[in-house]
Amino acid sequence: MREQLGLLKEKAEKELSQCKRLDDLNAFRVKYMGKKGELTKILRGMGKLPAAERPVMGQLANKIRDSLENKIADLTEKLKKKEMEQSLLAESIDITLPGIGPELGRQHPLSLVIEEIEEIFLGMGFMIEEGPEIELDYYNFEALNIPKDHPAREMQDSFYLSPEVLLRTHTSPVQARTMEKMRPHLPVKIIVPGKVYRRDDDATHSPMFHQVEGLLIDQVVRFSDLKGVLLNFAQQMFGADQKIRLRPSFFPFTEPSAEVDISCVMCKGTGCRTCGQTGWLEVLGAGMVHPRVLEMGGYNPEEVSGFAFGMGVERIAMLKYGIDDLRLLFENDVRFLRQF
Ligand code: PHE
């Protein structure tokens, strides 16, 4: 048995020295020290020895086992360290590689223009209001002094969801909604940016477009206040040399009403293709809030007065950025959008 143990020790130590990976070590331990391992078998066979030999052989076998265990432990440490180093090396980063930046989006020119309009009116003390795009006939027409059979409805032929519900054709219903909400508070001083819908679709009309509504109601609001606010807006938006021109017009919810022109941003008023040689560009509708509209909104037209205006955002964006086709704004071609 002594011989057997000696051979085993030699063989085991040689094998151990050839273990290169932690997995090899585990296999080694199973092979010699596992339940059916070679050393275990010898230890089990101890019972068959004469009683006198047992302690000596037992001691020898235990010594071999302890020494193998120690060597395994040492080697485990070493291999662990080596494998760790290897995996760190494998994961190392080449910091000289060029970076890959995220694709950044851009703000749409319409959003840019809406934000700029908001900024200008916030600066004049207006607050920003919003309203629903799916609107009641009452707010879209009725409360704005456009009764059921009024011919002005034809101008804004629209998308109806039911006889009483439609996609709003302008942002003006938010005038009525805000008055209802705020009465009897003064002043009502708001702008309303938002989407509106009309049954139109050609090179210069889109079935969906954007407006910014304005409404100011206070104890004394004059037509000259309207003119002053609009001139200030035009000059901040298009330059300090801007002029505006008001022409008489008609809206059922304002009286008197006006179409407002700004001097042509392309030719500065001398006449060009953009302005049809007139030197002027029509950009918004406006007027003094009709007494009936004030009344329906819960304000007494004998005690308060107001003005309102509504502008088309697409038109302003096209003039501001020199865009010559409305449809470019809705195609969302990134090559176009990246230019702003
Ligand atoms: N709502 C009108 C339109 O869409 C514009 C407007 C607003 C006119 C407010 C006067 C006052 O054409």
C-alpha cells in the first residue's frame, strides 16, 4: 500500500502541475478526492489492512491528501488571478476609436415660429391658453355670433363628427371658452396657439394648419391698442422697419373688423413676386370683439371692450424663412428640416 500511495502521489502531482485552468483543477479534485476518487478509494481500503499498519498508512494517506489540498488551494488562487487579468484584457477599451454620437433631432420650423410668437406676446403680458381640437358647434360658431344658417359657415366648411361636434375651423372658439372660464375677471389677455382644420387641400392650403389667436378684454380697450400690439408684434417678428396696414373686412365675431397686412418681407414694400407687386402681405384677421360675443361670454359690453386677432402660423413661417411651398412643412424630409 505504501508503494501504491507513493505512485499515486507522484502521478497526482504531475497532473496537478499540468492544470492550466480552474476547470482543470475541479476535474482534478473529483478525480482524486471525489467520492469515487483514486485517493478516496485507497483510504476506504484501509479497513482491510492489518490493525498494526493502519495508523501509519492512515497518516501517510492523510499527509498526501493535505499536501494535495494545499497545492490545489495555491493553484486556485493563481489561476483565479490569471483568469481575471485575461478577462480584463479582453474587455479593455480602445480609447483611440472615433466616437459615435447620437442622431440629434431638430425643432420643426413651425414649432420654432410658434415659440417665437409666444415669446413676443408673453413679453407684452399675454398668457397662453389652449382648447380642444374636437370642438362643439356652439363654441366654434354659435358663441362667436355665427348662427346655424349664417353664410360665413361656408367659408369654413369643415369635418363634422356629428351635427353638433366638429374639428375646430379656427382657434377663435377658445375666445369663448376663456371668457366663460374667467368671467368676470379682467383683463382677459391671452394668445391661443393650436391646430385647426378645414376642407381644403392644394398648393397653398392644407386640411390641417396652425393658428395663433389673440384676445384682450379690459375696461377700456381701443382700436389703437390693437394696432399698437400688432405693429409691435410685426416689428419683433420681422424687423424694426416693419410697417402694418389695416383694411376693412368682415368677421361675425368682430366689429369693426380688419385684414392686417405687413410690408413685404422680401422686397421691403417696393413690389415683388411674393407680394404680387403690391408691397404688402396679408397675415392676419382682427377686430374689436363684437358686443354679442362679449355678452355670450358673460361680460357686459357696456362696461368692457376688447380686441381679437387670428394669424396663420404656416404663412408666417414661410415668410420668415423664405419657404415657397406650403407642403414642404408637412413632408418632414429631414434634409429640409435640418436647415432651421
Ligand atoms: N378666426 C378668424 C379666421 O380663422 C380670424 C380672426 C380671429 C379674425 C380673431 C378676427 C378676430 O379666419
